[in-house]
Amino acid sequence: MSAPVRDDLKSTLNLPKTDFAMKANLPVNEPKILARWDEMRLYDKIRQAGSGRPIYVLHDGPPYANGLIHLGTALDKCLKDFVVKSKNMAGYDAPYVPGWDCHGLPIEIKVDESLGRKKLEMDPLQVRQACRKYAEKYVGLQREQFQRLGVLGRWNDPYLTMSAQYESEIAQTFFQFLEKGFVYKGLKPVYWCIFDKTALAEAEVEYENHTSPSVWVKYALTSNPAKLDAALAGKKVNTIIWTTTPWTLPASMAVAFHPELEYVALESGGQVYIVADALAAATKEKCNLTDAPEIARFKGRVLERSTFAHPFLDRSILGVLADYVTTDQGTGAVHTAPSHGADDFYTGAKYGLDQSCNVDEAGRIHNGLPEYDGKTVFKANEPIVELLKSRGALLGHEKIEHSYPHCWRCHNPIIFRATEQWFIAMDGKMEGGTLRSRALEEIKTVKWDPAWGELRISNMVETRPDWCISRQRIWGVPIAVFFCASRDCNELLRSSDVNRKVVELFAKEGADAWYKHEASAILPLGIKCAKCGGSEFRKEMDIIDVWFESGSSHAAVLGHEPGLPWPADLYSEGGDQYRGWFQSSLLCAVGTRGKAPFREVTTHGWTLDPQGQAQHKSRGNAVDPDAIAKKLGGEIIRLWASSVEYREDSRSSDELMNRVAENYRKLRNTFRYVLGNLSDFDPGKDAIAFDQMDFLDQAMVLRTADLNDEIARWYEARQFNKVYHQTNEFCVSDLSAVYFDLLKDRLYTAAPKSRGRRSAQTALWRIGETLVRAMAPLMSYTADEIWQMLPQMNDRPASVHLALFWKRNEVLGATVPNDRAESIRSEWSQLITTREAVMLALEPMRKEKEIGSGLEAQVEVRADGAIYAVLEKHAAALRELFIVSQVKLTRAESPNGGAPVEVRVARAEGTKCERCWTYSTQVGKDTEYPTVCERCSASLKEIAAERAA
Ligand SMILES: [Zn+2]
Ligand SMILES: [Zn+2]
Ligand SMILES: [Zn+2]
């Protein structure tokens, strides 16, 4: 055999070989991977693989089917996908059924806008059809966008609140509430939008700034002033109220005082004014009451049942007491219009005041004086102020800008208006207490993450008013009850048989049936009104609050098939859902089943820009997930979502996304190194037992197993950012910077089948297999791409998403006792400490250009005690560990101030090996291979033997 020439030497190196491209080209490749998943029916396969395992149900909260997704929705869906995928890989059967909220005002308004005047000629069924089309369009678009993010789920069969099955489930849930006696129809002031002509739910109200008139109005006392205080006998006594809604004055029925507050009577210009002591100074100033000495003082309670004259109507106004009167602003005397305020309404009920409402659905005032009659409320303010002035009742007048409730949809200011609405009584009796008390007890059985969520939702449930569930719209599920149509009877038809019939009808035809059929066609023949015996009935045409609809999702989706049991293990949404979906779901489930629909609830924060501002398209600071997916890849959004501390508000910008993409490249390169060095490795045949592996390889596999254990705990705790950051850190600091670097010599120059190289490959393979699984829930596309390229073994599933996380023994390929593991960890850490000292010592020589790479150097490590023992034990590995040509180990007392080792550096001895570039005094000694070092010549002999075999 003749000595190989240089080119031949190169052919004896095992250089990395892989089809796994350095450049991911995610925007192009992800759709191909998606197509493959679709073709292999990956989600169904995952469910089959999970069959028989313990079930874990994350129940999806339905996003609203209008508009495209934004970063917040993307974050929400990614987090859910992390949970579902990690649960499946942790050995659960974790289904994911996505859903959409399809009914409701936002869609109906969009459709109204697009139909314009045409809507007036359309019947409700046609309008509903148009709304359905609109919702279907956005369900389709959003579905595509969510899938593009790599979210796996039952996309071909999601739940839609507008499906016939779901609509019948809503009706069913409503009837359960009705039959249990929770539902009542009552006159109540509700938030009302006069532009959309509908009642609004709490969750539909937003506070924005609004300029209102601010007026101080005189109410003259008509009862005997001496009864309040002897000092007032015979005087012209008044009180002063303050309001920012003069239009409510026509509905003024009472003036409320706080029973315990101190009130004073001030005399000015021949009149006496009663106001709260604490607000007297401010009131004097606003009402220009100069020289107004106090002539009496008394507690508010003496004013109860006193009477006043309405400032411009012929009406007696009652003095009443109320605890909500404060001294924050105003006068301490509160104008009370029961039809236009929640507090006012309750006070009105307590004192038997007239609660009827003279403001219609469009906000027009009726039955009023000519000055304002027929005007809409906000336009009536001015004439009413004029009226007050002309009657001599206006004591002060200015404009204020204040926070005022607005409609979430049209952003116009809203009003309180007493209307006939359907309610669920929070204090309705049920087994074990009331709806409210039982809901509060159930909250305690749920795990809330973050923990403060429990207090938050408890407070809300404790103080919330009855649930107004009716809306005067078309696009939704009707409150499907009948009323007697006989004159003046109007009795509600109570029949559970009829209710069941309606549920069945909806299941068959959807809620459209309510609009399609006459009452008589739905009702059984011969049914009679229980009150008057009448046989004519009319249908209620109000529809149900969409929060009631989505709150029924647990009943619509869970408990119908074995793979989707009730209740859910987890609800996961944005923090705004404490007052939205979490609460409506809780109330719907407690009211109908007496139990919470979830075992655990977790929330995420908002997505903000880097300055902490909310993201808005109009501000230009919004990160569009679709644009990122097209530019950088859906994977980058996933990794961003995994990187943030989602329980708080998270920051994002295009630049931050680029940074994530940079990290992604590092991760990708880590795997590329693994794959590149496994092209000739068959784990079934070539893997080395743990005990036979090189120490450095053992140590890295052990570190991988340790990290993998932590990752399992982080997934369990949904600390995805720990998984992301720690895996990144491990790949960059442990693998790329140290292990992969030092391994190159052995991987490239040792004989392909040598024990040393197989040991390194075994380690790489174990690291690769462990990390690809560990990262699969987060980095779903790339993990599956890597999965296809890792050495294929028997019975290996076709996708990483069908695989399980590796357990500790699988990572190690052996059972490593704890004490053994502990000693490996400690020895590794001492070796690394020494390595760092060596690197530090090489640095000056590199700077002085005395050496190029470490291979041109030889080092002497001087150490003593335990560290010397470790270094001596692993003496054979030190050259590889330090990536130098020669290492000399000397036992010496620690010389420099207690540092564990001292490192001396010199130029390497001998000649540079042409093959591996290490220096050796042995180069040239082997006449067969005269240009290489002794290790290379040994390898070359082995290679020759391998090739011959
Ligand atoms: Zn509105
Ligand atoms: Zn009747
Ligand atoms: Zn060599």
C-alpha cells in the first residue's frame, strides 16, 4: 500500500453530510409540510396513537368569526397548541377541537352596513343567511391562518356556535335555566346603545372620554322645613342636585341623601340650600352663593320622606336615603331617575317610585314638555338646561370632560334605559344555595393560573348584577318561548314538552326554524294558555346574549363522545375572559349542572409594542402574524410565542421577530451538526452502550437527560419560555461552543466505525432524538423536518408529533444510578472549569499572533488535590477537551491565590499533521503515512482495514 497523497487524505476524513439545509426557507417549506400532515391525516393519527391513554382536554374558547387574526389571537392559539402537543407527547390523549363564535352584533352590524337600505326589504331569514355567509367566510380565513401557524387540531370538524347542533344546545341550556326558575323578564335599566338600538352586556361597554354639560339644579322643599330643623321654620328651603345628564331630569323621581352624612343649611339671598357639609365649599363656589352662612346642620337621615318640587314638571319629588351617595363630587344630594340608572332603579324599587321609561329604543324622549319632547337624549340636554334657566332652577352650569361608558361597537356614548329584558337571577335558588353562592364555591375547586385569577373572578361573581341575556337583534339564537296572544293576557307558556320540541326542531333545522315557522306550526295542536285558556300564541323574538352562547360551549362540545369528556381539564384565554367567557361558562355550567366546566383556568396577557403600547394597525406598531409567516415563517411566530412570559403582557415588534429568527438559525444549525455527523450511523447496529462511551460523551448525554427532565416539568407547568430559553442556551453554550467544537476532531478524523467515533455519534444521536422531541411542541415544522432526517429505526412513527417525549432511561440508553450521575456531573464541571482556564490562557498568545489556533499550542495544567485527581482520571481526554496539540498535567500546589488550576502555554512541539492539523513529534515516524500524526496513521490503518472488509 502506498502513502496516500493529500487529496486522498481528505477523502479519509468523515466530513458532515446532510440534506438538512442551513437555510430553512420556512415561508416556502412550511406549506409543503402542512400539505404532508394533511395528506397523512396527522391529527387523526395522533388521536389513534393516543387511544387508551389518560385523556387531557383543553377546551378551546371560540374566537369571534370576523376579521383576520392578529398577534394576540396567534399567541393564544400557539399557547394552546403547545399545551396540546406537549400533553400528547407526555403520554396523554389530548384532543383539540377548535371553535368559533359566529353569532352576534359585530357581524350583524357589518352585514347591515353592506346591505344598506336593502335590509329593509329583506326578511329576517335572509338577513340571517347573509350573516351566516359572513361568518363562514371568516371561519374559513381564520382557520387557514391558524393552521398556517402549525396548530394541529380537528380543523375539518370544528365547533361553530351557528351549527344546528350547537344552536339546539344553546336553547337546551336556556330551557334548563328557565325550568329551574332562574330566568325572569323584567323592567330594568340596562346599558343601551341608542345607535345600535340594543341592550349591551357589561363586556360590551368601554369607557372613553366624553364632554357633558355639568349642571347644579335647585329643588325647592315642599314639606315642612321645621321638621328638618327648628332653625329652618318659615324659610324658603331648597336642596341642590348635580348632574351631567340633564336629559334624565324629566325622569327625576327622588333626591337621595346618605343617612350618616352631615348636611348643612346655607342661607343666601333669602333662600336656604341644603347640601353635604363636605361639599358645601365646592357647591358655594360652583353656584356662586356668596355670603352663605350655615344656619343649621343635621344628618342626612332626617331628609327621608321630605318632599321637593320638580324643577319644571308638576311632580312631587321624594327625599330618599341611599348608601351609595358619596362626597367625591356633586352636592351630596343625588337626583334619582329610576329608569336611567342601576342604583336609581333599586332605590326606586325600594321606595315604590315610578320606574317607567319615556325614552324609546332610538333614544327619543316621549311624553315630555314641548321644549324637549321627541328629541334624542343628547340633543335634549341643551333645551332642558334652557328650561332650568327660565324656571330659575339653574344655579351653576359648565362643561366637563369625563370618562363615560361607550358602546364597544359603534363607540358612541351609551345610556341607561329601563327596558323589558330577560334575566338570569344571580341569587336564584338552587341545590346547595344560589347560583351566585354555588358559583363562588365552584371557583374554589378550580385551579387558577396565575393564582390571582381566583380572587379576580370571585370578586366579579360576588358583585355582578343579574345576567341580562336578551338582545333585540336577529343574528343569534332566539329566546325560544311563547306568550299567550290573547288580549291583555301575555302569559308565558310554560311547558317542558314544548321546550324539548323546540330543542329537537333546532337540532334538525337550526335556529332559523324560529323565523321560518309560525308559532302554531311549532306548538302541539290544542295547547292552551294556562291563565286564560287562549289558544293563540306569539313567539318571543329577542335573541340570547352571545356570552350565553359561548358559555354553553362546554355542553355543546364536551360529554358527547368518549374522547371528549366533560368537564375540561383546561380553559386558556386572555385575561379579559374573567368577565367574559370564563364567567359565562362557569355560570352556564353551575346553573345547569351544579359544577364548574373546567378543572384549571389559565390566562395570558396582551401583546404590546416594545414601548408597552397597545398594538394598533392605525398606530403602525402592530405585528401582523400573517405577514411574519410569509416573510420569516409561522415557526418564528411559534418560537416568539414560546419565548415570552405570556402570563404578563408581552412585547413584540418586527425587530423582535427578526431576533427570534436569528435564534432559530442557531437552533437549526445545532441540529444540522447532529444530522451531518449521523449520515453513516445506524443506532440499531452502531450505538455504543452508555458504559462504553467516552467520558465527554457520557457527560453530554447526561446533561441532555437532566435538561430533558426539567423540560418535562416546564411543560407540565406550562413554562414554555423556560423550555425555549434553556434549550437555546444549551444548544449555544454547551453544544455549539464546547461539545460540538471539541468533537470535530474525533468525528472527522477517527476511523468511521471506530469506537471513539461511534461513541460520539451515539451521543449526538441521543441528543438529537431527545431535543427534537422536546422542541416539537414549540418548533413544530422544523422538528418534523429533522425527524425525517434522523436515522430511521424500526417502528418509528412517521411524524415527531406521533412520538412521545423520551424518558430519562431512553435518553441515557441505560439506567444510570444517581451517585454515578452525580460524580459525572461534578467531574464534568471541574473539567469545564479547567477548560475555561485554558481558553483564557491561550487568548494572549492568540492576540500576539504567536499561535493561530489552539492546535498550535501545548498546555501544561498545574493542579493539586481533588481537581488534579479528576484531571488525571481523564488525562486521555484533555487534549480533545482543550482542542490543543499537547497537554501536560503536573501536580503542583495551587500557586496563584487559590485558583484551582494554573495553566502555562507554549508553542506545540513537532510538526503539523496534514490530516488533522494537530502538532506531533511523531509526524514522519510512520513511513507508510509520513505526513500524518500517530493517531491519524492509526486511523488510516483502521480505515484501510474497514474498506477491505
Ligand atoms: Zn352602539
Ligand atoms: Zn292567556
Ligand atoms: Zn493527525
